[in-house]
Amino acid sequence: MNTMHIIYVLISCSIFLPSYIYSNEDFYQLLGITKSATQRDIRRAFKRLALEKHPDKRTGDSDAHAEFLRINRAYEILRDDELRKKYDTYGEEGLKEDFNRGNQYQSWNFYQHNFGIYDEDPEIITLSRADFLQSVDGAQDTWFINFYSPQCSHCHDLAPVWREISKLLEGVIRIGAINCQDEWMMCNEQGIQAYPTLRIYPKRDTYQGPREKDALIRYAMSFVSANVIKFDDQMFKSLKFDKNKPWLVSFCREVDEGDCLDDDQVYKLAIMLNNLVQVASVNCHVDPDVCNQLQPQSSILYYPPEEFPSHNSYKITSLNLKDIVSQILALLPDLSLITKDQFNKLIDHLKQNTVAKPWLIHFVEQTNDDKDHDLRKLPSMLIDYNIGRFDCSSSPNTCTDLYIFKKPAFILFKRDGHYEFYYGRHTSNDIAGFVRDNAFSPLRTLIPSDFPSVTTDSKPFIIDFFSPFCPPCMHLLPEFRKASKRLDDKINFGTVDCTI
């Protein structure tokens, strides 16, 4: 007897349906953005146009009101994920039920002073619901998040302080901001009842103290820790040094005249370099024997593995923590390059379940010196996983067979030979979080060659047909992954990128 296998199809973003645009002006072109624009991109573009073309600034222009209504409507449609999905699929013809959307707007002063409070601050990560689910919810990274409303005066009072601590804690703690006027559903889910609410994740601890810089920094720093070795003469003689790790040693010498890192800075540096190097410090005034033996030629020295406490070291030429980390990362080894034969073998081993660790592979076009040294943190962040880099120019067919047309790209290869593309921000923290969360999940990427064989599986399939340029699709993806983990024993889950 023939068994019928049913494929349940979930279409997140039907990019193949015809798009009937009934206006001469495309909303994306009107705002000067691409169809892959993020919500932050949309807000920034709209604010720029609002400040330039608002009727309050064009009192003598009879067309100013109508022109700005059009701009405002484009913004209101594109900032709403469901309306944006309708517009992307059907054009304005699909928005007939929402014809009043965008017919009202705020004053020029509102857009100048109240709109997009943190959109111009690179140290502050503006989080959407999808960002939160992917990067914060269940992640190991420590986040300090400001839930705010642009209509809240206390939120505006806090903004300069929040910007300052984001710069002081950059690389130590991830600083985020969530606009609850736009992301009201997520704020309700998180139990936010007042603005601003400042909360530490993953502890979900809400700050209750004064909204002052020093108090906020002390509070945030209480949720992170690092191992700093403070050398003294006696300890240095008896200590057994870990030669497997690089060492970074901060010296305060007489010649430095106090121009050296203080204890707080060294501690922050150790957090920023957690698991990458062993951080130590010594005060040469108090413990001269240590410095006499090490003979430092700079206030900060980096020792490669196996070299400490020898004199084979590198001078670090800055006292700025961000610059120090950048110089250290440049000295660390790059991701290991994988050849075509090695790649084919590892895929075979995964299919045969003879490899216990999943593989994260970074696909690039050429293996020139990787300027994004942040990715060099990945091996120490993902010690339970294999990591490598593949140069698509060395074997174009390998990447073409995987439908890798945009590079760089990250793919997580799992047991049984299944794999999944990564679509998030290309930062070590976000990539590592994705790997930890999904290395053993059943969700897999499907390509044309998987059809129709997937229909013959003994379990039914739920397939998400999506586009990575479709924000509602990307908002659905974290929820789809969660569902795949809960229903793994009953249903198969797969994704199809409709843009390939």
C-alpha cells in the first residue's frame, strides 16, 4: 500500500507573486533605501527626509503638505512588518484597507528631538523583536537593555547617560535599546510597565537605582567577571604559568609616570579578551623583582603561546581599551583554511555521524588578510565546535552547489549532513550564539536538489519558503527554529531561500 506523505508549506514572503505597483513612486525609492533595509535604516532615512522636507520648514511651498504625506505614508507602511509584507507582494493595491495609514504626522520639533533617539549611536544596538529573539533571548552574552518610549521625558533625560556608558562599556557588556512604541508586543511579553526600564540579560534583573553614569556602570559590571592575575614578587617566583594561552601583561613602570592602565581598566580588558588571552598586571614600584626579570620595554606587552615569561613579546602601543583589543586580535591566528578535499571529507564524516562536533564554515571569495579581526574570537568562544574558512575562488563549484552567491557567508554543518545558513549580524558574539543555539537543532536548509526526495520521508515536513530580504520572514525564523526543537520527534522542519 502506498503511503501518502504530506508537505505542509508555510510561505513567509511570497516573492514570486507578481507585484502590482499602482503608483509612480516606489516607497523604498521615496525614502532612499533598498528593499533589504532594516528598521533602523528606515527610521534614519525617514528622519533625514522629515527634517529636510517637513511643511514646518517649507511654509511658502503649497506642495509641501502633500509631498510630506507621501513620505510619511511610505514610512508608516514600511515600518509595519505586516503592511510591508503586503506592499512587497502586491504594491499599494494591497493596501486599500489601510488607505488612512500615514495621513497624520508630527511636528518638525518632534522629529528633531524625539524621533529615533539611539539610531545614530553605533555603540548602542537598536533591537527589534527578531534581533531580541536571536541575540538576547537564551544567549550567554551579558546585555544591558534600555526599554524606552520616545514620548517619555525621563527616557530623553537618560539618553546622554546611556550613550556615555555605551562607549565606556563597549566590548565589555552589550548595550541595547528597544523602542517600545514600535516594539510594543515584545515589551508586553517582557513585562515592561514603565519607561525607561533598564534590565540585565540573561539574568533578567531590573535596575532600581539612580540613573547616574557611575551607578549604572557599577551595577552592570557586577554581572560580569574575569580572571586577572596581579603579580607580586613572591607569587611570580612560585606561579606555574599556563603556556597554552597567550599572555597580556600591563606594567606600571617608573618611566610611565602614572601613564598606565589602572585596575578597573585592566579588569575591563580581561572581560573583553575573555578566553582569548590570560591578562595580568604588575606595579613595578611595589614589586620590582617581577619587572627586573621581565624587563618590559612597554607598559603593555603581548606574549604568544609558549613565550611567557620570556622576552619574546610584542609592544602594545595604545592605552585605549578598544585599540588594545584590536591590536591583540591582529596578532591572533586567523581561521584555518579548508581545502576542497578536506571539505568533502568533513561533509562525508558528518553524514556518516563519525564526527561528533558540528562545523561552522566561513565562505569567502578570496583568502586575503581578513580585516575583520573580530572573527578571530570564534575559536575560543566555540571550543566545542569545529571552525574553518573556505575560499570559494579555489573551488567555485563547491560554493555554487551550496547556492552561495553572496559572500562572505556562514554555514553551520550539522550531523547527518544537514546544514543551515546564518542570516544575522557578522559579529563574533552573534555568530557564536547562533551556533550554540542551533548546532543540534533539526532545522535544515533545503535546496532544489532536495526535492522531491523530502516528500518521501516517513515524517511530514513543514517548510518555510522565505526571503532574507523580507523582514517579516526574518522575524518568523527564530520562532520557526523553536518549533523545530519542540516537534523534532514528530515533524521535519526545513527552510527554502526563494532568492537563490
